Amino acid sequence: MRIKAQFREICKRHLLRPLAAKRIDFADKKIVRLLKKELLALGSKNILLYCPMDTEVNIYPLIYWLKSRRGIRIFVPHINGVSFKMVAFRMPLHKNQYNILEAEKSLFYWAKIDTAIIPVLGIDRSFRRVGFGKGMYDRFFQTLSYRPHMIFLSKKVMVARNIITQSHDILGDKFIHSRCIVKRGFDDRILSDRVYNIWFDGRG
């Protein structure tokens, strides 16, 4: 747990480093283009997305694009105690106690999502998610009786060389970055030289 917390703090420091607005905008737009192709290829119809914070990939253009397509339903988290409920995305958005934008509560109706797009700080060698430490995503997905396709997003690719997560941490299927789509089971000998911004071994 100590090593995981250390890795989390390193990820936060890297994500909080100031970057040029044009550089961020270009990278996010490229990620959105990759996501569009991926969702079309998967045939996704019921999708869990998120309302991004400043350190997360801006997927609002993706949300509005999906809303214009018929037969697709979009859901976002609505904080509920130590976890969240899945609510339909609709305007206006309001900031919650964590200063995160979310859609208004509505009469919850059950929907089986086929794809979940999840922000991450980083991942480890087992392709499990390292988040901000509140465990809300972990608790939510533990309540599901099925497993949707899991896509991780981050402005930077940050990977721990060792396995620092636990079995309850979310296991991803793909990690989409502006320079690549990384699938679970990736060849780190290739990608570590081309993509990774940090390569954490847990020793320092």
C-alpha cells in the first residue's frame, strides 16, 4: 500500500505540471478521435463516461458527439457516499462536494452498460488502475454482476514496473493515450522506450 501511495503521488505531480494549453488541447482532441473509432468498432450503445477535471482528458466533445447519435445512451457517475450511482448525462451540470461536475440526480433506471471509459492516474504491470485513492470506481464495479469493456484514459502514460495494485482494483482492457492504444498484455520492452512518461519500479 505504501508503494502504491508513493506511485499515486508521483503521478499527481506529473499531471499537475503546467503544460501549454495548445499542447493539452491537441492531445485531448487526438484521444477523442481515437475513442470515437474505438467505440464505433465495439458497437457500444450504453456507455459510462465521466465529467473531467482539469488533470483529466477533456471528453466533453466526445459526450456531445455521442449524444447526437441515435440509439446511444450516456451515463456519468453521481457521487453517493463512498461510491457513486450511474445517472444519465444531462445539462445543467453542478459541482459536488469534491468540486467535480456531475449531472443532476434523476429517477434511476437500470441499464446494463457495455463500455466504461475511466480516468486513471496510472496503471501497473497487471493493467490494473491506480486512481485518486477514494475507491469509488472500485466499489461501483464490484456491485455489477457483469463486466463491461474497460477503457482507461490519462493525459500521460504512467506505469509501475511491479504489481502494486490489489485484486479489487479495476482491470482494464485498453489504455488510450494521444500517441497510442495500449492493450492489456502489452509488450513493455517496446512501449517503455516510446510512450511512457515515467517508469516506476517502487524502489525510490
